[in-house]
Amino acid sequence: MLETLLEPLQYSFMQRSLIVAIVVGIICAVVGSYLMVQRLALLGDAISHSVLPGLAIAYLMGANIFVGAFVAGIISTIFINLIRTRSNIKEDTAMGIVFSAFFALGITLITTIQKDTKIDLNHFLFGNILGVTAADVRDTLIIAFIVISVVVLLYKELLFYTFDKLGAQAVGLPVNLLDLGLMMLIGLTIVASLKAVGVILVLSLLITPAATAYLLVERLHQVMFLGVAIAVTASIAGMYLSYFYNLPSGPAIVLVTSGIFILAFLFSPGQGVFTHPPSNSGQIAILKELKGLILANRR
Amino acid sequence: MNGTAAIAINNLGVYYRTVEALHNISLEVLPGKVTGVFGPNGAGKSTLVKAMLGLIPVRVGTVLYDGQPLQNCLEKVAYVPQRSQIDWTYPVTVWDVVMMGRVRKTGWFRRFSTVSHRQGMEALAKVQMEAYKNRPIGQLSGGQQQRVFLARSLAQEADIFFFDEPFVGVDQKTENIIFNIFHELADLGKIILVINHDLGESITNFDELILLNKELVAVGDRKEVLQEENLYRAYGSKVTFFSEMSSHLAA
Ligand SMILES: Nc1ncnc2c1ncn2[C@@H]1O[C@H](COP(=O)(O)OP(=O)(O)O)[C@@H](O)[C@H]1O
Ligand SMILES: [Mg+2]
């Protein structure tokens, strides 16, 4: 058994990809907790899709693709805010407009340049964790160090700000700076995750571990710690599944994460569908839910 | 100077984009009094408080505290927003919320001191919520939630207190606890500004009233402000309000 588990680790590419998967899982769970409590899941999706043209342009110019992606993410949030503040268009609509436009531009650019270079659009969309280099590992570790340091150092201010923006502003906390800091954290985390899962699935790593932990514990730092534990478990399990059954790594990690969420959703002591039925009639909760759904559809 | 200065609002005007929300408001909020802000829905009560604190931009006018812009003295201000501004499903406990009152005093990159912990505990005891210290905020009744926010403002050791509709969805016990604390704070010379809309019996707990409807309708001592004519101008139609006479009979 142990031998089987150690087998993949003899390959240095597996070591590197495991490290990246774990580190990315950790920072996604932490930063994703902020996204979830602020109801900004869609923003995470918007930024992750928007970094694509930045990746392509950086690649063309021979610049660091992390930097390119980050710049594109920042520009997209600026556009989103511009549309939102200069018109009556709501934030989610603005996000939808900007991120789909950026995404389309990114796909166009990459498709154009991949004829002449050996890059692969699929690697950007779905990640290419088995292809991470030592430099990628280094960059990921640096980003993780920055993200975790900022969260630890600003924890009490960010808790106050994300819970009660007006209250935090009223005592004179620099809320615009805190907001900018959070956006930076989100951008950095997404950029660091691209190699592992790509732009399309990164949302799952951001949101699902945090949401799963939220079903089980009651304070933000507990959500973060449990989210990290869930993410690390899913990263390791996903990588092994992908190694032994020859599955794509990113989707394997996401599927394990989603599986853990389903377990928590059904069996959470506080809020589970099975453990915490909405009413105390004798019927099994899940059957009732189903019946409710069917009846609701008929109406 | 502690606790003796007033807040002076001069010619305050606030717009949301092109819509005027407050017009030419000038008044003083006195220390040592419990001041109520009354007016119909949409009168601009919340807007007034937000504009005073600089939470929304001010078109014209000044808000001074002790001769300085109030916005420069925010560390002395405790503000409890309207219930609807808070996400009650947020994963925080009562203790987490109370300790938010200590964030500014603690300063960047530091952990809460033992003094802060003691302040937090004392504040919780004052609103009779010690037993709920580790409860998630979402599992409390409306009155208990409001008391936790009051505790947060007490933990802040502020000189100026702003409460936006603290009595909405609150039980009688909580209302009594909150008013008692308001009066204690007033006796210490603090500034207490409370937005309310209920013209019922509880109005006798306020020393001063500000009656608002986009413009200032009346300000001053409660009995002077509570004239039928003022209420008519503020609320636009005949309103029934609590009469001081029957309160004396009941008491
Ligand atoms: N963020 C906002 N954007 C545009 N209009 C607003 C905004 N907030 C409040 N208003 C408008 O300003 C007026 C005053 O609102 P508010 O201060 O919340 O009233 P009150 O607290 O007295 O009920 C209302 O007409 C309201 O519709
Ligand atoms: Mg209001």
C-alpha cells in the first residue's frame, strides 16, 4: 500500500505538481473564504476568465506570464468598476460583459499565436499541472507567501471590513485600501492557480472548499483552516487519482472537492440535508425535498 | 475637552447622483443628551448620519466636532448601521463582532491586548450577553443581535455614538437595556444620536429630537419639537403620536 502511494513520488514532475497542487489548494481556500462571505463568487469567475489575454500577450512578448495575467485581471476589474459607477448597469451585468469580452479576446489571441508557437490553448483553459517547471514552483511559493502573509497581518481589519463595510469605514479604517488589497489577493491567487487547473475550473478551488467548511464551522478563521484541510486532501487525492487512472489532473482535483462538498451538504451536523431536516415530520428529508421540487415544477 | 464638545452641522446638502436627499441642514447635536432623529421612510435619516461620518460624499456644508471636521476624529465615533446592512449569515461569533470595536485602537499588525479582551468582556456583560459569547451571530434573536452591536460600540470607548434604527425587531427587554445604556452614556457627557421612526411611548426616552424630511423640520427639546404642526410637516399627513399627558397618567 505504502509502496503504491510512494511510487508516483519517484518522478520529479510528480513531486513538483503535487507541491503546486497543494499550495494552490491552500491559498485558494483562504482567499475563496473572503469571496464567499462577500458574495463575490462571480467576481472570481470574471477575473479568472479575464486573465487569458494577459497570458497570451505576455507569452508573445516573452514576459513572465504571471505578470501578464495579473495585469489583465487588474484591467478587467477597472473596466467592471467603470461600467458600474458611470452607468446604472448593475455589477453582475458589468462583470458578465467584461469577462466574456476578455475571454473571447484571449481565445482569439492564443488561437492565432499557437499556429507559430508550441503553446496549447487547452493548457490555459484547463491547466497543465504535470508540466510545471521548477520556476513555476518557485513563483507559486512566492505568491503563496505573499497571500498568506497579507491575510495573517490584516486578518482583524479584513474581518471587520468584509463583515460590516460601513462600520469599518465609520471608525476610519482605509476601506478603499483594504478593498484593493483583497482584489490583489484574489488576482494573485487566480494567477498562481492557472497552471494547476486553468482559468475555467479555478472558481471551484476558490469557492467549494470554503463553502464546504462554511457548512461545518462557524467562524471565518475556522472556515479558512478547514477549507485548507479540505483543499489539501482534494489536491493530493486528485493527483493520485489522475496518476493511477490516467485522468486529467485539474478536473480530478475539482471532482474530489465537489464530492467532499456533497458529503458536507448531506451530513453536516448543523445544516445537512439528512441530519437537519427542515421540519420534524416522519418523512425522510431528501424525499420531501424531491417531492417539493417536483410539485413546484408542476405548478 | 472630553465629552463637552457638540457636533455642529452647517448648511449640509447631499445628493445621490442627481437626486437631492438632504437640503440645507443646519443643527447642533449636544453632548450629554440622547438625541433622536425622526422622520418618515426615505426622509434621509440614514443619509444624514452617513454624510456626517463621510461614508457618502457631501455636496455642500460642513460637519464640525470641537471645531474640527468630524471626519478627522473618526476614531472617537462608534456607528451601528441599520439591520439590513449586515449579512447575518456571515461566519462570526458574538465575540468576534464585539472585538471589532477594538480593531482601530489595537492598530495595524497587532493582536488584541489583554486590556482589549477585558473591554470586550465588560461590554458584553453590560448588555447581558456574556452567556452568548461563542454563539454565531446568526443564531440570535433580533434584540440580542442589536445588543451585540451595542456592546461593540461600548468596547470602542467612543465619545460619539450613532445608531441607525436600533429598535427595529427588538423585544421590550432589549429596548430597556439599550435605553438605560444610552442614558448612562449621556450622563458621561457622550454624544448619542439615535435614528428611530417609532412615534410611540418610547419617544419619551429621548431628550432632544431632530425632525427630518429632506429638510430640517424641527430640532430641539423633545416637548418643543413634538408639536402637531411639526409632525404634520414631517410626516405629511395626520399622525398619531404618543402624548406626554397620557404618559403621566400611566406612570
Ligand atoms: N445608495 C443610494 N442611491 C440612491 N438613492 C439613495 C441611496 N440611498 C438612499 N437613497 C435615497 O435617498 C433618500 C433617503 O434615504 P435614507 O437616508 O435611507 O432614508 P431613511 O433612512 O430616512 O429611511 C431616499 O429617497 C432613498 O431612496
Ligand atoms: Mg434608514
